[in-house]
Amino acid sequence: MASRSLIEALFAWKPELRLLTARGRRARREELESDHGRRYGWFVERGTTRIAELDYIRWDSYGQFWHEYAVRNLKIEPLPETDDDWLRQKIVLRNRRYPDVVVSEFLTSLKANGRIIAIRFARVPLERFEGTDNLSYAEKTPQSSKTE
């Protein structure tokens, strides 16, 4: 038990040491291979209602840090066009693989008449990849955010 406390103290002092563990290496590999969780896609939610799904297309190297997604509307209404509208309507992104990861502060840019959206600043933190549960996102999706 004392050695466990020493390891935890070392991780708190120098967090990059956790990458030396097998779990840390697996987490870092999954983080990189999934482009920080972006390749899993996102659910777009307003309140408890899921209004769209975003399927990862690509990282736009010319757009610097923008990631493009195909939009699948689940409701008749289109997605908001400006970042202000997204904020005003309190729309959030919920990661499809890790539904407990919710991003509320991000930038958007609609393209192709709303069929493609570019997003910036939406990612899954490394700490979440270190979790032990590997249920599919369909199994872990909270009931309150299912589409009506």
C-alpha cells in the first residue's frame, strides 16, 4: 500500500510519468489514434434533446486546427449558423465514445449549406482515455439525452 501512495505522489508531482505505465501508454496511443477523441464523432445536444450527430471527416490542414464533420440532423430545424447562436441556445457537444465528456465552449463554421461543420477546441482529455471502462457509447448513453 505504501508503494501505491509513492506512485500516486510521483504522478501528482510529475504527471508525464504516468505514460511510463502500460495503462498510460495505451491511453496515449488511443488518444493519438482517435485524434484526441474527435474521430469518434459528437452528439449535438440542446438541453436534454439530441438534435444532430457529427461524423468525423478530416482535419483541415489549411484551416489550422479546424476539424470537419458531416452533419446528420435528427430534428427538422437546421443547426445555428453563428457561434453566438450556439452559445445563446446552450448547445453542447457530447462525445459518442465517451458520453460523459461534454464540451460547451468551442468554435463552429458551417459549410456546404449546413451539411458540413468545422469545429475547433472540441477534444477528449487524456485523463478520460485512462479510464478502465470500455463500453460502447450506445451502452453508456444517458437515457435523458436520447432523441425524442
